[in-house]
Amino acid sequence: MNSKKQFFTRKRIILLAAAVVLLILAIFAFDTSLMVRKYSIEAEEIETPIRIALVTDLHSCYYGENQSDLIDAIDAENPDVILLGGDIFDDVKEDTNTELFLAGIADKYPCYYVTGNHECWGGKYRFDNQMAILEKYNIPVLSGEVVTLDVKGEIISLCGVDDPDVYMVNTDLETDPEGYILAQTNKEDTFLSQIAAVSETTPEDTYTILLSHRPEYYEAYTGHDFDLVLCGHAHGGQWRIPGILNGLYVPHQGIFPKYAGGRYDSEDMTMIVSRGLAKETTRIPRIFNRPELVVIELRMFTYEDED
């Protein structure tokens, strides 16, 4: 009997330990607290370090009263400029949280915006209202434009392009005899043309950043003279296994996406993909994939960086 009791006692201990381990894993797996992810980029054109905050895919999600959790995290990093990489608004969720966030940063930092697909999916009336909110806070929307930034005496060319789905809110669309929007059939050509146009108008001998919502166009970006490309959209592939699986699924990339989140380097260009800030708006929960604020430091290139 004693051995039998010992067996069942041991079994209960093992089951309890397994349950505790699973609970701990679940806590970490479903953790949606905000994290700050930092990158350092070496640039021959930069002498004084510049700090950039990349904010993407907020989808008007809640980050504390008056969005204080997100705003405080940005303030703690003290960026020189904030780049808003699309889907800061949502097509379904009301815009209150987004406006509170924009109100909390617009007077503190230079901010620049490009559209994502969800701003476009809300329809023209809602899109126009969202763009009016950005105008209210004097945040420029870069729609196939290049602006020259003077940050701490360093000159940077910032290029911004529309999301390919911007055709959905364009009222000057050509249709075929059956009313089908022709722009839908060539939206990728239009997007690629916009990328080429901003590249061609970028001043020479300046560090050049492209702000674009979509990372799946990585190969297209490498065909131009961008030093740094900043994107979002992928939400980190939603489900991750750190060190093993960097994202399970991303729209427009499919299963096991190549550009789910992180840093991607080519010979002459670096692309950084934010895993974004969406929480309660996602259709499936994030697993081992905490929402993130991305902070990038541009610093002087040294020969030690080659080692």
C-alpha cells in the first residue's frame, strides 16, 4: 500500500509541476504588455547619433488612460523623430485611442505618417475624417513625397509612399463598362511607380529612409537607393516560437512568412519590420509576440563595424 500511495503521490506531484509549467508558458505566450525593441544602424553619412521611433499598426488599440503607456514609453526613449508606418487607425474600431495618442505626441516630436491598408478599407468618408485628424495635429502624410529633415545638423531624406490599397479611397478612379475599378488591376504597378518616383527625386549624398507600410516588397525596395526601409503590416506573424519560428502567417506573404518582423539586411540596404501594436483588434491572439515600439539609432560608421 505504501508503494502504491507513493506512486500516486509522485504522479500528483508530476501533474502539478506540469500544470505549473504550462501556466507559466501560457502567461508568457499570451503576454501583450508593451515592449521596446531597439536597433542600431551604422551610416557613413551620419556623424551625430539620431534616434527614430517607429510606430506601426496601433489599430486604435488601448494603451492606458489617454494612451499613457505608449506615450510614456516613447518619452522614455526621447526620439528625435517619430515615423508612423500605417494602420495607426483602424477600419472598424473607433478612432478615439488613435487621436489621444496623436494628441500626446504631436507637440513634442516631429511626426510623419504614411497610410496602411486599414485606413483605406474604412471607405472614403472615414478615410477623410482620419486624414483630417492628422491635419488637426499638423502631422504630414507622405503620399509619394520626399521631405528633407535636418536633425541635429544631420540631413536625412525621408520618402513616404501610400499603401497599395489607397485606390479604394480615390474618387478619381477609372472604371470599365461594367463599373469595375481599373485601378484595382494595376494597384501594384502604381505602388511600384510611386516607389521609383520618390527614389528618383531623392537628393544625392544624403542618408535616405523609405517609410512604407508593406514589407513584402523587400525585393522591389532593394532596386532603389534607399539606405533604410521601415515597415509594419505583418504583426510579427501573429504566432511565434522565439528562436525557432519568426511568425506563422502574414497576409500577402502566407504561411511561414519571410518578413514577419525584425531586421533584414541586403548589401546596400537595411529593412526593419515592426511587429506592431495591435492587441484587441486582432482576430487571433498574439502568441510569444508582444506588441512593440521600435526604436532605431542611426550612428556613425566605424571601421570596427566591419569586423
